[in-house]
Amino acid sequence: MHKPVGFVSQFVNNKTRKKRLLNELFEFPEGTMAIGRLDVKSEGLLLLTTDGKLSHTICSQKVDKEYYVQVDGDITDTALQALQNGVSISVKGVQYVTRPSKAFKLEKKPDFDPPTFKIRDERHGPTTWISITINEGKYRQVRKMTAAVGFPTLRLVRVRIGNIALSDLKNGTVIETPCLNY
């Protein structure tokens, strides 16, 4: 599915806070779970399954996850090189060096629907769209990585998991796909 901003990647709210859940978008079969997560402020490709083994495999380091990220500023080659080599981020209060990733500047702005939330625009200085491909998934990892190299994330869209791409899905839409070969 294409998860829109403002929803958590879960179906049950175990806390007292009011959260918008995925089952508000579509009626899913019982036992459906999200494979990995996207935080409330992130959007993009979210795979759903009823197969726990498949979920575990896709969340492992065997499968690449690609994100298009709009960052604050005109990102430098030095910052991109640091993202490629791995950067130090905090995970649950402990410093962690990310695994090497693929990172590059996108030549043109992606053709996404306009954001459903306010992002500072070019009038307040340049922004850059980059692609980052990782094969791990620490809590808010991509956001922490871009901040660590001096270019905070303004908008984050997951565009690919393994060989499945976001493609033409619109915000909040769901498509059924046959069993994956992972």
C-alpha cells in the first residue's frame, strides 16, 4: 500500500493516545501486519502480510529498502560520501554506525502528490532530493542519517522494498500482490 503521512504502521493502538491506524484506510483481512514500519511523518511503500516468516525475511538485511528524501539545503558530495560509507547515529541512546548504503542526488524532483503537511519551500533556501538505499532499519534511521551529515530530512518517501516499487500507487491506495519470492 501507499501509506500516507499521518498514519501509524499498525492496526491496533495499545496506548491511550489517539492515533490514526491503517485499518481506517481499507478493510484488511484478520491477522494482517505491516512488514517494517514508516513513522507518522513518513509516507510511501508499506508491504502488508499475514505471513510472519515473510515479514521477518523482508525486514532482514537481505532485502534493500530505497527512500527518496527531500533534505534541507544543497547536499554536498562529502555528505553523500558519508551516507554511503555509514554514519554514527543514536539508537536507544547508544551510538551506532550504519552499514554502508547507496546514496546519490536525484537529477530531478520526483513526481509525488503534493505533501499533505507544510514543508518549508525554496523561498527559504534550497532543498535537495536524494535517494538512499539501506538494508537495515533502525528507528528513524534515514532521518537520523541525513541529520548526522548536516542535511535534515524535510520529506521521506519509501519507494522500493526489494523488487517491489511504489510506482503508480496513490496515497492511501492498496493493491493485492501474489506471494513474494523471498
